[in-house]
Amino acid sequence: MSKSIILFLLFSFSNLFAQSNVRISGNVKSSENQNLIGANISFEINKKQLHTITDTLGNFSESIPSGNLVLKINHLDFIPKTIYCNLQKDTILSIVLEKDISLLKEVIISNDKKSGIKTLSGGKLSFNLKELNGVPTLLGTTDIIKLLQLTPGVQNSGDANGYLYVRGGDPGHNAILYNEAPIYGMSHLLGIFPFYNADHIKDVEFDKSSSNAKYGGRLSSTTVLNTNKKLPSEFSIQGNAGILASQVTLAVPLNDKTGFYISGRKTYIDEVVGPILKSGSDSNDVQDMKYGFSDANFTFLSQISKKNLFSLDAFFSGDELKIKDENLALRTKLKWSNFTVSPSLTTTFSPKVSMSNSVYFSHYSNDLSMEQATIQFGVSSFVKDFGFTNSVRFSIHNIPFESGLQYVYHNLQPQKVNVENLTTLDNYSQRIINANEAAIFVNAKPKLFENVTADLGLRINYYTSGSDSYLHFQPRAVLNYYANEKYSFYASYNRQYQYLSLITTSSVGIPTDFWIASSDGIKPQSSNEFAIGSNQNITRNFSSSFGGFYRSMKNLLEYPYGITQFNEITTLKNDLYVGEGKAYGFEMMLKKSNGKFTGWLSYTLSWSDRNFDELNNGKTYFAKYDRRHNLSVVGMYDLNSKWNFGVTQIFGSGNRFTMPTSWYFINNNPVKEYSGYNNAQMPDYIRTDLSANYYFIKTQKKESALNFSIYNAFNISNPVYVVLDVEVNEDKSKVVVKQEKKVLYRILPSVSWRFKF
């Protein structure tokens, strides 16, 4: 594959040298002096059209033929700008876009500002969170994780689960980066509440295939959460106050070159909603559940000089969940928390060259304590990362490049176990694992033909832990063909290696799950993924995308025990099963981006299976989250300047689990028999969410609105797990097995006041 990349680059060099081209570069800012990321730049010259977008610093650079140029610049929420010029030599532009005003003296100006989700090449999506606040959510604020679950290739994980399942992968196969820092604990309160404060997040970049060589260490997707890097010009406050939780975000300027943003959230659902849920529950619901969370975000910005911007980002979250189920004689308390901090420095040398450097610390921990009958035990684990990331953007012979180096030191405690019963007390811990991971990467975006561009990348990883060490080459390639303004096509290939793995010990994604690192003979996981697809601009208001993918995976890990093994001789190497897997499927999305009614329809048809020698007699079986159909419909309607409404309809096939198929007696004791691993399926998952916003005030700087939301509006019982109730008659000649489907929560209404001033 490396030879292919070199041939592509050589071909692009010769193609570019053969033309009489000039270089046009520039920077796109708002009228408030904010660099605009992802602005669409269209070049029309000599009856030919070229396209590019601005980078994370608002810069663009393109080699084009000389002649009469029509340059068009578009960005969400801003008035489009068109520039006409006779281009004869290398040119540098500074472009300022004005905020769009949709209502001026009763004249309505229509544009594309409603595009909350933008479909990019190669299975990438970018999210404008501001334009998606009409999507129903429990707190009346945008839920980033649930938004991702409403897009193609991402499976809805059901209730009680805040994980992502992307293109047939496991939950631990997805990277979530808060700026540059990895987040290992991914959800609040088992997926009920939004995990991230969307008021503090500027935009979201989601790549289902991790096709950017800058990011690595996961087999599936990469989600990058970018905080606001614009210096606050004046003090402002915004947030939500509701019956379930409240949040607030402050923007504080210290002077014209320094300022900070700070956010906080807290829930009090126990005091308000807990009694309502308990009174309306039935015997199949999880009993006496209490939970709460709090989180905080902080971003400090300083424009040290005209070319240097210093930023410091920090994130903290803490959760506690208590469950008491008298039917199981069970009392459980779980605590889990995240903390990250990442200072960074971005330097702009010129419109063509920029560099960013950042260091980060990320810490995730969880603690489970449980009482059942006469046994008390606890399990805890943690992950600590110390990392450094360098990235340089530049051009060589008119080809944009990004390259850099990364290093991270991993410190993990997979499990620390305390077991106590009436007579004994045992302590057992998996050893602490230390690992070093270093990488260099390079991305290039050559133009191969008139309508064909490429996004080529190579990532080289070196990993070492104890006596184990690995050197891996990970090529990435995306080819794009632009047929015309309406149709484009892509094909991609990605090879990935993963050195840290999430071991799931529960059926509902609670934090008894723990992370391990490749060591003591546990090999890194690997995958190869191929994808093809197309994007269509059907009309000015409608667009669609279609695609298919195939992924093969090796050295997958399976933990076969429902709960951690408690003894002194067990080791992760002995307890873990190693196998293979594959996933493939079809994805489609239809979007409406303009008008009073906007939204999208997303559908995924997929298969995901596994093969482990120790499971299912070595035969291939369906993966736990092999959910054949996933359908999401999202609609948002602006009735007038005061009211807007939102609805989300979700349907997903039930996830798989293993269930006995027959029972028989040995020495008068009932024994269960299985026909296969993951041989049964939970009921289909169906949920409808509704929301309405009423605006008292809605301007650029001020907002006051009431949000009314209903989660699971039709009160459908979606079980999170199944308990088998086994009854044997008196003469032990018959066994009756009944399934009890446990429901964690049902309909959840909320009212909140959103404010900004």
C-alpha cells in the first residue's frame, strides 16, 4: 500500500507541474474576528469548477489555472460572498463574512443555514450543534451521543446504554476526543442524559472509519469534540433550568486578548422524578433506583501574539448510581468519573503553514460495590493517559499536507477486587499495566485528475508494554470523484490497530466494564475496512447519501463471564478468549435542510458476526449487537417565531443474548442445555421522543425559551435484560421457565427554561 501512495503522489506531482497554475490562498473570518472552520470555497475558472473547505484555522489554499475567477464562499449562519477577479499570479486573500439576518423589514432571506448535519466524503459527518437544538432530548439541550446514534452506520444501543456501536464494531472500538484528550468513560447515567454540555462544544466531527491518519488506536469511529476557540468579546451567560437538571455556561473576557468559558451541570432527578417513576412501575421494573451526576467544562484562551493562540481545556464528570432489587436480593452502588486537561499552542506562520502542539492528561475511574445475600464485594479500575500531540499543516508543490508526531504513556489498573462473605475476606488485583505508544503520521490531498481527488494517509505506530512491542503501518486512502455539482462518489480503505481494549462484563454497558492494554501476550486488535458511497444534491432543499462497507477484524477479545472472576490464580490472559469477526452492511440518509420543516431519515441494514474457538463449538455466531435493521426519523418544524417542534422516531432490531433451549434432570437436579451462543434476540426497540420550544425572546445575543420534552412518549416497555424464572414441580418431573423482561425506565417527561443574555 505504501508503494501505491508513492505512485499516487508522483502522478499528482507530474500532473500539477504540467499545468500553468497559480496559487490562491486565504483566510476566512467572521465579522467578530473568529476563524471560520469548514467554510465551503468554490472556484469557477475557464468553465471548470473546483472545491475546497477551510481548515481548523480558517485557512484555505488551492492551485488553479490562471484566468478570470469566480470565487464563492459559503458558511452556515453567514451571508454567502462572491468575488470576481482576473487571477494571473499567486494571490493571498483575507475574507470576512457577515452574520446572516433571516428577517429584515419583513423581507425573508433564504439560505442553507439550516444544515445542522453536513455529509462529507468517506463516511464523515460534521455537526452544527446550534442548528440541532430542535431534536428532542431529555434536558432540552442537544445530546451529542444520541445524535450520532441517529445517523447511518451507528446502531441505537437501546435503553441503559450510552455506548456507540459503529459499523459492527464493539463499544470500545470508538475514540471520543475532547479536543486532543481521549475520554474513556462515555456516558452519564446509563445513557439517559446528554454526556457533554453542548453549550460548551462548538462543533463535532464524526468519522465512521477513522480515515484521518492523525487519529489512531481504535478500529471503528473517531468523534472529535471541538470547544470554542473564539475569544469572548463581552460577558454572557446561557444555560438551562429544568425539573430534572440544570446547567449554566459563562463567557468571561479578561481583556481584549484573554478570556475564558466555564460551564457546569447538576441533576436532581431523584428528588423530583424518582417517586413518580416508582409509583407507576410494575414488578418487572428495576426497583428503587437512585442516581445523579455533575460535570464541568473550562476553556481558557489567550492571544499571546498575532500568530500564537494559547488555550487550556479541562473537563470533569462524576456519576453515582444506586440500585436495589429485592427480587434478586441485590444492592448495588456504582461511581465513575472522568477528568481531562489539555493545554495547547497554535501558531500560524503564514496562510500556508501552521502548527499546533498540545499535551494532555486523561483519567477515568470506576468503582462498584455490591451486596447479594451474604456476599459483599467490590470491583474498581482506572485508566490514566499522559500524552503529547504535534501537528503541522503545509503545502509541497501545491499539495496540502498535514503531518506530526504523537506520544502517550498509558497507566491502567484493569481490576481491583475485594470479596467478603460471612467467613472469609479475599483481595485480588490484576497487576497495573504500563505502556508506551508513539506514532508519526502524514496526510496528503493531491488532485489526481480534473474531477478526482484523493485523501491519502499513513500512520506508523510503535507500541511497547513490558516485553511486548509492536511496529505497525496503517495506510488510509479515500478517492473522491465529483461528477458534477449534484453527484459525487467515494471509495475508501483503512487499516487500524488498537492497543487498549474495553472488556465488557455486563449486558447493559454499566461501568463494571474495564480497560486493558496489550501486554503479556494479549495481541493488539486489527481491522481492514473497505467502503464505497455517493452523495447527491437532489434539490436545493433535499440531499441524500448511500454507501456500503465491509470490515474484517482479528484478535478480538471476549470475556465469557457474566461477572469478574474472583480468585488468586486467574489472569486476563487465561480468562480472555481471542477470535475474529466481520461486519458488512448498507447505509442511507435522506436530509431536508431548508424551509419550515427540516430533518432527516437514516437507515442501516447490517450484519456482524464473530468466531471464537472456545464459543459455540468454534462455529460462527451473531455478535451481541448484531441488529439487522436500524431506522431513525428526525423532524423539526418551525411554526413561527415563537414555536418550534421536534419528533424522533427510532426502530431497531433487538440485540442478541444466549438463552437455554431445553432443560433435563441429572440426579433430580434441573440442568439447562444451549443450542448456540447468542441464539436468542431481545424484542425490537421502539421509541418516540417529542419536544416543543416556546421562545419569549430570540435574538443573536439574547434568548429565553421554554422546552417541553417527552422521552419515550408512548411509554413502550423496552427491556434492558432478561431474567429466567425457573420453577420445578414437586415430583421434579417438569420444569417451567418464564422470561422476566426487566425495564429500567419508561416515559420520562421534562420541562426546562433555556436562557441566554
